[in-house]
Amino acid sequence: MKCRKCGAPAAINMREHKLALCREHFLEWIPEQTERAIHHYRMVERGEKILVAVSGGKDSLSLWDVLHRLGYAADGLYIDLGIDEGIAYSSKSRAFCEQFAARQGLTLRVVSVPETYGRSIAEATRLSTRGRKKPCSICGLVKRHIMNRVGREQGYAALATGHNLDDEAAVLLHNAMTWSGGYLVRQGPVLPASRPGLGRKVKPLCRIYERETAAYALMRGIDYIYEECPFSVGSSTLYYKDVLNRLEEDRPGAKLQFYLSFLQAKDGGLFALNASGEAELHDCVTCGQPTSAPGKCAFCRLWDSLAPALPLPQDGLREGDGGQGEMGS
Ligand code: Q46
Ligand code: ZN
Ligand code: ZN
């Protein structure tokens, strides 16, 4: 297989794009695609300060690398969760982030959860007396809180995470299985700031397959932690990723289509929900029936758009109608 751009031997074949590229052109293609997504979804402007949440894994470190190569002002944030039982996950992943930052001359901010808040994630899970009993549920909450806090205190316009297409498609499938409207409404490449002073949340790699972020990290020589967090074992996200991989195997591009058509449907008003989670309805100005768009309902808009009607016979029925009434057909 040859690189489509230069004819050299291809280093990667992306079946979903019917595109094979050599190492050099693949390492150009990923930043180009990322830049396109940043513009398309209006994630960040040039010159805005970005805080990248890095976990030491391939996606977040690749994202930081790509943003830096594209010329964005991106600092890293490593949240040390204190998950050091067994494989010393937190210490190892922290070391990969520190090493990356030092090599590239970038600023890494580190917040240690046990040092700052007095408890590790495992301890908080053990001690939780409220509904949250699972480490990942507590961890997600803690990470969001810290990202928002550092983002606000240090004046970052955007908080970027390394979620890739596989992550997004898996979460989407999970939420669609239960039609979790509240989650579906908020899922997307950009989550606007909910309060002044808070940064918007952006996912510049949301259209890039996981296999490609891994290939990017390898080809760029980025060292990252291969092990997963021990608490991820048996997670539903891994299960849905597996299901989608099987689908992708038979139909290359299925994952991308699933995610992009969801975003399109959302833009088209599929999830036009208000804060209480219910579709906001208005009265049609013409017929009074409920409609999701202010103004006229879809029926009235359709009828308005039809060609002028032929005059009806006086009794309201045309010859040959059979007189069956309005429900007759
Ligand atoms: S770090 Fe935290 Fe993940 Fe570990 S405890 Fe769960 S959420 S699995 S991305
Ligand atoms: Zn090439
Ligand atoms: Zn609070």
C-alpha cells in the first residue's frame, strides 16, 4: 500500500477515509484534521489560553503535542488522583506527563488530590455516604471540579480534553441505549461555559479514531502510559467500544457516521430541550397546535408553501371522491 500524497510506502491505512499515508504525511494529517475540527466547532481562537487535561495516556499527550505544533498557547494540567495501589498508576502517569512537558519546554500544572483535598479517589469512594459509591463517578466529579477551578483561577479560555472518536461514540451509544436526554443534549465537541469566568470545554480530537491517536503518539515518539487505570476494568465504556469496533470491522466508517449524524441531528433540533429536560413547546400562531419552533407549526409551514389550490366544488367534495369523509383513505 502506498501513501496517497507521495507514493512512498504507507505507514497507516485508514479504511474509514479510504486513505493510506506515509509517516511524514500522517504526522501532518492529524494536526490538519484537528485544526479543521477546532474551526468547524469554534472551539478556540488563536491567542486564547488553553488548559489541556493530560492523563499520561496517548490521547491527551497527543492532543497537547498537536495543539503546540499548531501554535496554540496550551498548558497542561495533570490531576494526581492518588491511585497508586498495585501498578502505581498515578505515579507512573504523572512521570510521563512531566517528562513530555520537560522535553517540549511546556508548562505543566499539577494538582494532587490527596495533598490538596486530603483523600485519594479510593479513600473518597470508601468514605462516601452519599449516592456515589463507584470510584469513576467520584473521580469524574473531582476532575471536573479541579479543571474548572484551575481554569478559572488561571484565566484559561478553554479546557481541552483528549477524548477521541471511540470515546465519544461509546458514550453516545451508552446514552442512546437509555435515551438519557439530559446527557445527550450536553454531549458534543464544545460545551459552552456555564458561568462567566469558567472556560468552555472542548474536545479537538473528537473526530479522530483511537487507533490513529495511538499511531500518532508512536510515530511522534511520545512516551505514554500503556496501562489503563485499574478502576476502568469492566467499565461499560470499554464494553460499548468493543461493540462499536465489531460494527466498524464490517462497515468501515460506521463509528464516525454514528457520531457525526448525531451531531447533525442535534443541530437540526432533534434534542431541542429546555433546562427541565422537556421539549419547549409554543402555540402555532396560525392553528394553535403545539410546535417546537416559535411561529408556525410544521403543518402550517408546509401548507403555506404549497402551490395555490384549485377551487373546490361547492359541496366540498370532488366528483369520484366517494364521499368517505376525512378519514376515508
Ligand atoms: S481515572 Fe478516574 Fe478514569 Fe480511573 S477512576 Fe475511573 S474515571 S477509570 S478516565
Ligand atoms: Zn507520503
Ligand atoms: Zn463547590
